[in-house]
Amino acid sequence: MAEWRDRLAEAPNEAALGEVARGLLRQRLNLPVDGPTLAITGEAVSLDGWNDAPAATRHVAERFAGLVAESARRLTAARRMVDAEREARLAELGALAATIAHDLRNPLGIVQMAATGAPPEVRSEIGEQVARMNHLVTDILDYARAWTVVPQPLRVADFVASIGVEADVPEGLMVAADRHALLRALTNLVDNARALGTRVAIIAEAGPPTTIDICDDGPGIAPEIRASLFRPFVSRRPGGTGLGLAIVRRIMEAHGGTVTLVQRPGWSTCFRLTFGASR
């Protein structure tokens, strides 16, 4: 038992734990590869195919499953601790970034006013760079803020029409959302899509739950950033602040919903907003 516990403790994640556990069980009980096994789902461990096994053999398997469950719980606890530490670091960085962003606003205004006497091409370049910095400051403040939403019934077709892209929305579809926050989320996603694709569309479905997809025909998402796409300062387009998708995630979490990357035939990239309830 001690040897098993030590071997199981070496597994870095649930997938590796499952492989190690099934290998140890087969070795100890001389099981065929396609014989009785066990499965791990989160912290739960289930035994599959053991109904016809002798009582003593089944007892060994059950004791072993208990050890595997202990290891699964340790992995879950360790992951939660890492996640909590990461969130705490991000919160601290967000507060620091918000302070810096506030302090940058006044100097940017002074720079722009000081440029009024410069030659037109210099004034244009300064204006462009100041606008870019102001956009970054706005994104930092939006990411660092606590999004408090006040959901109200919104007619999706009317709301989407104001954004000015191709839309496929069921007539009369309603969603409970904060108008300002949802507009911010959709604008972020549509701006990204327009920067990368020649065709952009918003596709809504009643569900339940209600979903709104923002799709484009651009180059798609690079494999190396898929796993970290919604983290701050990860951008899918050159020149982006890397905060747009992170802001969308914050907004959807405030609504009790989610934003995910999904696949739709005919589109290279689709982001899905999923709401907790349909009306």
C-alpha cells in the first residue's frame, strides 16, 4: 500500500494518475489490457468491469481505488491552491496597473496639447500614439474594475443591429444582460474579428441556454495561445493590448455566463457568449 501511494503521488495530473493507476492495477492482479479497469473523473474514482471478479480480488481493487481517490483529491487541492495564488497575483497586478493607468491620463493630455504647434505629420503621429495609449489605459481600467452588472431584458436582434455586422438572430429572442457591459463585450470581439477577417457575423441561438457567437473568416487561433487565450496580455492580433478577451471573460463571469472558443462550419474562429438563463 505504501509503495502504491508513493507511485500514485508522482503523477502530475489526473491523466497521468489514471495511466499510473491502471498500470499498477494490471500488474498487481495480472489483468489483461482490455480487462477490468478504473476511471477518474475529478476527485471521483469508479471501478469498471469488476462485477464478476472474485470477492478477494474486488476487495483489492476497492482498496486501491481508495488510494487513487486520495491522490486525485491532492491533485485537485494543489491545482486550486495554484489557481488561487495566480488570481491573487493578477488582482495585485490589476490594482497596480489601474493606478498607473490613472496617472498616465494627465500626461497624455498634456502631450497632445503640446503638439498643436507641431507640423501636421508630427501632430498626426503624436495623435495616433496618444490615442493608442489612451486605448490601452481604457482597457487596463476596464480589466481592473469590478464589473457590477444590472441585467435587463434585451431584444438581441435590435441590440446586434447597432453593431453593424452580418447577423443571424431568431426574431423575438431576448437575453437578460447589462446593456453597457454586453456592448463592451461584443465590441471587443467584433473589433478583433474585423481586424483579422474579411467577413464577420453574429449568430444567436435560443437554447436554453441562450448563446451568441461572434465569428470571422480570418487565419484562426495560433495553437500556442489557445490554452491562454482569455488571460490578460495574450493577444491574437498584432498591435492588440491583449486585454480584450480577458475583459470579455470578466463581463461574462459577472453575468453568470461564459465565453469560449467554439467551432462552426464555414468559419475559422468563433467566440461563444453563453448566458445562464434564457427569456
